[in-house]
Amino acid sequence: MSFTKKLLLAIGIAFIAIQFVQPAHNKSDHALSTDILKIVNIPDSVNAILKNSCYDCHSNNTVYPWYSNIQPMGWLMANHIKQGKEALNFSEFGSYSPRRQLSKLNAIANSIRDDIMPLSSYKLMHKNAHLSTNKKTIFINWAQQSKDSLSGIN
């Protein structure tokens, strides 16, 4: 057997073997009492944006696409979700201090305004995650109103 065939066989065996090492899934059956949906008034239009563009990486409940079951994609996704939840977890928003909540709402608005979020790699595979100028405006206005509401400014 030639070197090339042996190499391809080894790569094929390694690829099959890594399929048995699956990362844990980020799924929860119910919303926590600390979920932002229970803390902040969220209109349906903003809720749709959160669900389509944010919640997969920034909550305790990810909707997994088919390719998440193929390694190493599953590992990459698990790492992105872990990093996303460390930066902001909407499921645990109510457990943040009031100051941190205000800071996160400000950071959310800035990230949307500056087109940092959602990530380009996420938008590539999730066409409904793209935010039009109108959706960005709706979301940024909601974040500002929520920030004002939480800080007691009316």
C-alpha cells in the first residue's frame, strides 16, 4: 500500500473516531426565573430578534443545526457557545447586578450598532440572523429604553 493510501486511510479512521467524542449540548427545558424575558419588558419584535440572532450563543438553550453533530464542527460550536455565554447569558440576566445589567444593555446596543453581533460566521449559516437597518434600530431603541427603565430614568 502506498504512503498516500495509508495516509488517507489514517485520516479516514481518525475522522470516524472523533465522531464518537460529542460535546455536551446547551439545552434547557424551561426558562429560568433569571431569564431576561422575565426581568425586562420585551416586545414581540425584539423577542424575535433575540431568538433568531442571539439566543443560540447567549442563552442556556441552543437550537442545533444538523452539522453540529459532525466533528470538529460540534467542538467549534460548543466553544463559541461557551464564550458567548461567558460574555452575556440572557438566561441568567436577572442574576447580574443592576450595574452589570445596565452595562450589558449598553454593550448589546453598541455591538448591534457597530455590526459586531451577530458574528459574521453565525450569519453565514443562519440567514434569519441578519439584522436590517430597521431591526437594528428597533433593537437599539429597546435596549436604551430598557436601560433607562432599569436605572429608573423615565
